[in-house]
Amino acid sequence: MERWEKNVRALAYKNKQLAEEMKSLILQNADSRVHAVEVSDSRKILTLERDGYTWRLNSGLDPEGAAGLYAERYTVKPFYRYFIFGFSDGLAVRKLLERCDDTNLLIICEPDKEILAEALRQYDLEDLISDHRVWPCIFEMWEDICSAIFGTVGYSYIKLLEFCILPGYDVLYTEECRTFMDEVICTITYEKARVATFSTFNRNIPQNMLFHMKNMIKQRILTQAKYEMEQEGMEGVPAIIVAAGPSLDKNIKELKKAEGRAVLFVVDAALKSVIQEGIVPDFVCTADPKAPERFFETVGEREFLWCCCGWSNPFPIRTYGKKVFYYDTIFPWWDEIVQNELKDEIPMHESGGCVSAEAFQLARYLGFRTIIFVGQDLAFTGGQSHTEGIKGVLGDNEDYIKSRYLIQVEDADGNLLDTDFQMNFYRQWFEKTIRLCKEETFVIDATEGGAKIEGCAILTLEEAIARECGREIKIYDRLEKIPPAFDDAQQKRLYQKAEEMETLKDDFSRQVEKGILLGTALLEEVKTLDAGRLSAKLKEITEQNEIIENHLFARWATMYAKENESDLWEDILAKEDMEIGEMIGRNVRLLESYQAGIPLFEEDFREAFRKS
């Protein structure tokens, strides 16, 4: 087996798709811009032909020494995550890895796939690629990078991250470098918002998820709606996302003209306004864990098709949701069980944090190539927070706005208007997502007010309907006839599987107890251990933490401990030079908070699954 084949085989264990791409490039053996040239001591370095110039990707005089100097730039600390832009010949990465311990992680983004292919061809990298602390990606496979970042930038590591850019890469790949760094920063922002959300809703989220875990057994999956729409053929039919911004009052009467010529996704906060206008939504989307019950006070005996996820407030589903289409994950163990019964996928997507973002992602999943926004202000247009339909639900308008963290953004005409930090985060998410999906999705902002969303065509709702809603369609009639996803036998098996959560919980409790004992023991002797024994103890604790973090029950336990978890990690992050003993002490307290959350889960599980 040739050297490159061993390298690619090692890579395949971590990323099969990337390994296949590298194998294809190597076997093509086509003229490349990347070459390996011999320098001092018979060492080869990589060079890149670009813009009529030959760039060296390492020192031609002393590649080993230059890689070592690069690695020494960075302070290596326990538990740090290093985001490395560039791979070159792998030597600098190897030198940095030599200084790391088992608590560290290196996420590598090589912006040029030809460079990585040539490195795999020229150098023995099998051990480096196989190392569990190393995760290589290429810029071209952007979804892999996003997944690696999202899986790494947990709240506990926000201040334990460092960017490392290989020499010359910031000049050669400026835009790619900026995009890579922006994605990490964006993920940090999202993670902060996520933790804030968990702290705000606290126990409501796992309670909601347990309700939906049971309720979905007798309900529908959004995949069924997708297949029905594919059978109908939805070409030339747009989706209209009806949000609850103040501009909805301006053009909601125009929306009536789109009925039967578009598919209307109405968010829960806009439902009252839509009902008052006599408009029948095709889907009502609700995602907020604490969506106010007054959003739904005019539903009465009307029947709608509801879209919700595991976080959604159960109230409207329990009260009005006769026909519900579920999407997104509950938690991995349960998702796999459901998929095995369903013999199909559960739609999952990156959340934008608000219900209109959820509706946008659902429309994309269902295959709509044209999506129209209405009431998507994402700002306090005209000094108002929301549509008149929910006036007073969130309190006095002026008091509500004053309570927000205000900033200013531009509208479509370049004028400044007030928004808050949260809505601006949603706006940025829409802009990023629209940019990434621009090849397959055309987005029109027909809000007629609010913050400008880059990437959208700006039209009035009247113009948008005249231009895009030319075909009549009655998809609602087909969708409401879709039966539950599971038959009686499947439902019985799912109820039985759900009971196995008790077993998962018990095993998780044992693993947490072991982690607490390991940490407590190390605290008692940390000051007496030499470097070698301390490293071995830290490795044992890290391995046990990984078992706990990757446990099938961990997601539930962390939700019950979120408030304590964020408080503990705030202590850690506030003191960047925290001693190992202090950090281990806080890790023990974190595990104890998981332990304390288990009885709360037991109580909620009994309420959700054993109450008639």
C-alpha cells in the first residue's frame, strides 16, 4: 500500500466524503498548481503557483525550525481548542500537536484542496490524521467545517479558543480566512444566545420535549407533507412566510389574494391577525417554548395544520392541534428509534432562533424555490414592536421596547431605525442563510417596512403576488388527509421504547458518579503529583468527561442543569489563567449539577408518559 493510500484510509475514518475527494484528486494526477520541491536536508516543501508567482508554503532553509517557531507562537493550555487555517505540509500542525495534551483539540481548515491532496501524496501523515485530537476539513466542503465548528464551540470553551493562521495563508486566501473566522465568531454568538435561552426557559424545554416525544407517536412527520407536495407538483407556487412584525398591518388585506395561489406559513404571533382577516393558513408554525396562550385565543373550533418541534409550547398543540406535522430532533437516541419505525428521515435543519426562521427552513425543506416574506420587520417600525393583532400580549408597547437592548440598522431606503440585539441576530442569520442558498432559493421581502435583509429582492406584496402567484393550487385539501405516520403496532413499540429512557438515565447516573469520584480524588492530590502523573490523571478525567458528554442521556441531563452549567462556566471563563485544581473543582460541581437534575427528569417523565 502506497503512502498516500494509508493517509487517505486514515482520513476516511473521520470524513469518508473528504477521503474520496482526496483519492480522486491524487489518482487524476493532473497538472496541479501545487508542487513538492526538495530543499535542505532532502526535505520537501510544498509550493503554490498563483498569479504568475511561486509561493513557498514553508521555509526553504529550515522547514523543521520554521514549523517549530510557528507552533511556539501559541500558548498551549489544557482544554483549549485551536482553529488552524491552513495545513501545508502538516509540519506546523504536528509541532503544535506535540505541545498539546489529551484535553486539546485542533480543527484544521485547508482552503485549497489541491494543497491537502499533494500533502497526502508526499508525506507520511497517517499518525497525524489518525490522532483523535485532529479534525481536518477543506474549505470547499463548507458544511463539514460548520459542523466541526458547531460541535466544538460549546459554551464551556468560548474563551478557551484560539485562531492559528499558517504563514502566508491570510494573504493567499484572505476571503476564505475571514469567512472561517466569521463562522467561529457567529457560532460563539449563537452559543451565547442558546445558553441564554436555556437559562430563560429552564425546565420548560425538557418538559416540552417529553410532551412532544409522546405526542408525535400519534401524529405526522413533515416528510409526509413533502411527499404529498411532490406528488401534486409545486412548480411555480411560492411559499409566503407571514411573520408578526408591525408592517403586517399595512398589507395583510392584500394577503387574501394569495390564498390558493401560494402556500401560507403563518407564525403563531401572526395567527390572530390572519384569522381576523378571514385568511386560512396552510401551516401554522409554532416554536417558542413559552409562546403566550393569548396568541391562540381566537382559534376556537377552527382546525389548522400545525408545524412544531420538540421545543414548542405544548399548549396550542394540546388544545387545538388535531393534525400536527413534526420536524427536527427530539434527541439522538429517540430520533434513531423513530426513524427505524418510519423507515424515513425526520426533517432537521439549522435553527435561526425565531419562529419565522423555522418557517423559512421548513419552506426550503418542502422544496419551494421562491419564498416571500410578509411582516418580517425585524425592527420597531414606526415605534411598534408587533402587529396590532397581538397588541398588549407582550405588555405595553413603549415599556416593551424600552426593556430591549436597542441598536440601529438600515431599512431598504437606507434610513436608520431601531431594532434590538435579538432581532438583529435573526436578521444576520437570514442574510447568511440566504447567501448560502441563493443558487436554489429566490427570496422576496414584501414586508414593506422594517430592517433591510441583504440578499432579498424588495417588492410590495401586491407586486410579489402578481409576479409569483400565477398558478391556482389547493394543496391544503391533500395535506389534511395525510394519516398519522405510525400504525397501531408501531405506536405500541414506540411507547415501549420510550420507557427505556429509565435505563439510560440509570447508566448515565453511574457514569456521572464515576466522574465525580475521579475529580474529587485528583483534587486531594493535585499539588503532590509530578507532571507525568498529573497528565495521566487529567487524561483519565478527560476520557470520562467524553463518555459523559457523548452519553445518549447527556442531552436531557444538561438541560436540567443548564442554569448551573452556565454559572459554573462563567466562573471559569472570567478567569482565563485558572489553575488546574480550580478547573477540576468546577468540573466536579458541574457533574454534581447533572446529578441533581436527574430527579427532576424522573418527575417530568412520569408526568408526560404515565399520566392518562
